[in-house]
Amino acid sequence: MRVLACTALAAAAASNDLRPVTKVIKLLRDMKTELETEVAEDKATSEKMGCWCSTNEKEKTEAIAVATRRIAKHESTIEEKTALSAQLKGNLVKTKAEVNANHEALSKASAVRMDGMKSFQDEQKDLVQSIDAMKNAIIVLGKHNENPAAMTSVKTVLERALGRHKDMLEKIWGPTQHEVVSSFLQAKDPRASYNAQSGQIYGILKNMKEDFEQRLTDLQAKEAEDETNYAGLKAAKEREIEAGRAQVEADEKELAESNTILAQAKEDLYDTTEARTADSAFLSDLQEKCATFEQDYASRSKNRAEEISAVQDAIQILNDPDAFDTFGKTVNKKSMRTQEEGFLQMGSRRMRMSRVHSRSEAATRLRALAKTHKSAQLFALAAAVKNEAIDKVLKAIDQMVEDLKEQQQDEVKHRDECRENLNTNDRETAKGEQNKGILESREETLNGEIADLTKEIEAAEAEIKESKEQIRIAGIDRVNENNEFQVTVADQRTAQNILNKAKERLEAFYHAHENVEEGDQHALVQEPEPGAEAPPPPPGMKEHSANGGGNKVIMMLAEVIGESQQLEAEAVQAEKSGQAAYESFVKDTNEEVVRLQQEITDNKEGRADKNTELNRVKEDLESQNRDLEDLATVRQDLHGDCDFVMENFEIRQQSRADEMEALGEVKGVLTSTTMSQS
């Protein structure tokens, strides 16, 4: 309205010839035009605001619906993957326990097999020796040999057989066999007992040999069956162990993937929930703002319409023909000032000239001030000083001074806001740069940690692969060693059987020959003939020498047999040690593999967590960069808005102060004029 008033004053000064009512009507028409322009501008603003409100309300409503659906999906994923991870962890514990149990079962089965093999080898050795002894005894008895030494060896064979195979013989012998054998063994002279029971003893020995042979056949068949069963059990357990390891590896991989998806789903749920909350807040604020705007627009429209109606009514009233006639008779007569001077008798010509001079001085100062400050208002005021009432001019000056003071305050406030906003922008930018540096450092650290974990995982996987290969090689070596052991033991026992046969055969001959020679020597003993020529050395000396060589051979055979038995015992001990070492190696290696697999699982979980954090850091870094770009844009806008004010603040303040001072001087001149009039 101040602009309108100034415009009216300028128009009045520029068109002195218009009648007062005509001026008012023109002013009212200008006001109506300005009001109608404002109505059109308000309508355009309302249409834009309505479009903005409807578009954003629709978009945010849909965004909230989308976020709600995604939140439900993320929650479902979290629930599903949480359950899956728990299930996989339980499966891993169970599968690892089964793998360990299979290892233990295989180790126990291997130990049982070794014990069974040892027992088989010992019993086989006894049976082979007993069968050979039975064969020799049957040969001796088959010749109906009544030699005491032969009977004694048969007795010895029976005693040894009873000592070694007592349990078996007690099961297959009846009372008669027990009685015959007992009688034969208890007889002081076995020949007498044998002569009485020759057929029975011979038959018992033959049956014993057959029983021993059958027992040996059954024992060997059972050993072969046990070995086959063990091989099948071992293969089955190894398959189960390998399947368990594969299952553990698959479950660990699936667990790592599930944990990664779970972490991402949690992060997505948080981000989506935050986004929905922000959208909901925005939508609520939008609806409130739009409702307030609609209310304000309705109120403004009503007020504008009422104002335009009032202005239009005033124009119609003033333009009424009757009113126009009245104005022509009163206020619209030519030279209203002359009439006024005539009615009031306003003083002498000299006083009028003084007022004109004062007005001219004030107008001159105002024009000079308007040129200095390039102010249209001051130019209009300078024109009004000459033509308008001084009271109006003084009021206009007071209003301009008030406006200038308000502008001074507004500019100070603007300057302070610029400073605060620039300082705030600087602080936020510095803080953003610092946070950016922290995020970039964390990103580099996480990349390094992820690379290290990847290397550790690859190294552990390579070590597991190498360990499995070493177990496979050790298994092949163990099989080869066991085969070599079987061959060695079989060879040693075959050699022992051969040596024993040779030794027993020599013992049977030389011991019998030794006994025969002793008997012959007793039979030839005679009293010597005195002076008789001594007979030549008996031929038996050579036989005695041969017998001595036989004993030496027997002793050598015994030594060789002992060495063979020692080698067999060493081979058995070496086999036990090798098997124990193999089982220990497999157990330790499997434990190391389990440890490495757990290490891989832990590292994969750690790497998944690091990747999740890295993704979050990258997103934060991107967000921080966007914030810094926004801050730079804001700073640029602030400089565009503030640089001129801040750089010219003192000048503009001083200029307004000078302008206010000049207006004060003009006011003083006009005031003195008013006082002189009174």
C-alpha cells in the first residue's frame, strides 16, 4: 500500500490538471487492476500448489505401500534365514559328531581286526605244528615201531596237542578216547600201553590230525570271511566319513550364504523402515501444509473478492451521473487552491513566496538525494513537495524514514543470517570431510581385512586338500605295508614249518640212532682177554661222528628257526606299530581338518560380516559425498545471495543513514515552513 500511495502521489504531481475526484477514480481503478492481478497470481500459485500436493501425496502414499511390502518381505527373509541358519548349525554339530563316531568305529574295527589277525596267526601256527606232529606220530605208529624213543616222541606229541588244543579236543572226544589217551600218557612204558591199544591210539591220532586239518580249514575260512567283512566295513565307514565331510562342507557353505543373506536382509529392513518413517513424516507434513494453504487461499480469495467488490462499488458511486454533477458544482471547480485561498484569507504575497521558496528548497534537496540514491520514491516525493499538502509530505517522509530504518534492520539481520549460515556450512563441510576421511580409511581397512581372510580361507582349503591327499597316500602305504607283512609272516612261517620238519626229521633219526647204538654197545660188552690184541676201532665211530654233525645241524636249524620266529615277532610288532601310527596319523589329521574347516567357517562368517560392513561403509561414503555436494551447492547459493550484501554492507548502511539524515533535514525545512504558516 505504501508503494500505491507513493504511486498515487507521483501521479497526482504529474497530472496537476486532473480534478480531485477524477484522480481518486483513477487511483481506485489502478487499485482494482492491481487487486485483480494479485487474484490471478494467487490462482496460478494455488493451481501449482494443488498439482504439487496431489502428485507428491500420490507418490508418497505409493512409496509407503511399497516400503510396507518390502518390510514384510525382509521380515519373512529374516525369519526364514534365521531358522535355516539354526538348522544348519544343528546339522553341522550332528554331522561332525557322526563323522567323529565313524572315525572311532573304524579305529576300533581296525584294532579288533588286528587282534583277530594275531589270534588267527597264533592258532594257525599251533594247528600247523600240531598237524605236522600228528603226521609224524602217525608215520611212527604206522611202522609198528616199538622203539621206546619213538613211543616217547608220540607221547610228547600227544601231550603237546592236549596242552594246545585241550578245549577243542574235550568237545569232540568221548569218554573212550579220553580213557585211551589218558591210559597211554600215564603208562610208564608207552610200548606196553600202545601194544594193548595200538589201533585205538593210531585212530585217535589220525582223527586228531583230521580234526586239526578241519579246524585249520575252518579257521582260514573264518579269517578270510573276517577280512572280507572288515574290508566291507572299512569301505562303508570311509564312504560315510567322506559323505559326512562333503555334507559338512555343503552345510558350511550354505550357512555362510544364509548368514550373508540374513545380514543383508536386516540391513535392508532397517533402511526400508527408516525410509518409510521419513516418507510417512513427509506425507503428514505435506497434508498439513496443503490443508493450511487451501484454507489460506480460500480466506485470501474471499478477502480479495470483498476488496475488489468494495473498490468497484466506490468507483460506481463516484461515477454516478448525479454524483458527477454534484462534484462539478463543488470539488471539481477550476483552481481549487484559489477558492481555498479566497475562503481562508491566507496572508500576504510575501508569505506565499516564502512558502514557495521553502518548498523549492526541500524539493531540490529531495531530488539531489533521489539522484544520489537512485530512488523513484524520492523523485516522487520531491514532485509532491511542490504540489501536495506539507502534512502529507511530512507523513510520507516519516514513512520513508521508517522504511529505511526497517531496511537497515532487515539488512543487519540478513548479514547476520549469512554469517551464521556460512559458518554453519563451513562447520558441516569440515565435519563431512572428516567423516569422509574416516569412512575412506575404514573402507581401505575392510578391503585389507577381507583380502587377508580370503587368503586364510584359501590357505586352509589348500591345507585340507593336502591333508586328505596325505591320508590317501598313507592309506595306500598302509595297505602295501600290511600286504608286505602278510607275505613276510607267511614266508617266515613257511620257512619255520620247513625247518621244523627238517629238524624233527633229523631229531627223529639221530635220537633213535643214538639210542640204538647205546643198546648195541651194551650187548657187545665182554670181559677183555688178557694180552689179547686190541681190536681195531669199531666202525660205529664214523656213525658217532655223523650223529655229532647231525646234532650240530639240529642246533643250527633251531637257531635259524629261532631267528625266523624273531623276525616274525619283529614283523608283527612292526605291523602293530605301523597300524597304530597310521590310525594316530589319520585321527590327528582328521582333527586338524575339522579344525581347519571350523577356521574356514569362522573366516567365511567374518568375511561375510566384513563385506556387509563394507557395503554399509560404501553406502555411507556415497551418502557423505552427496551431502558434501549439497553443502557445496548451498554454499554457492549462499555466496550468490550474501556476497553483495556482506561486501557492501557498510556502504549501504552509511548510504541509508545519509538518506535518513537528509530526509530529516528536508523534514526540518518543511516543518519550519509549516510553523511559519501558522
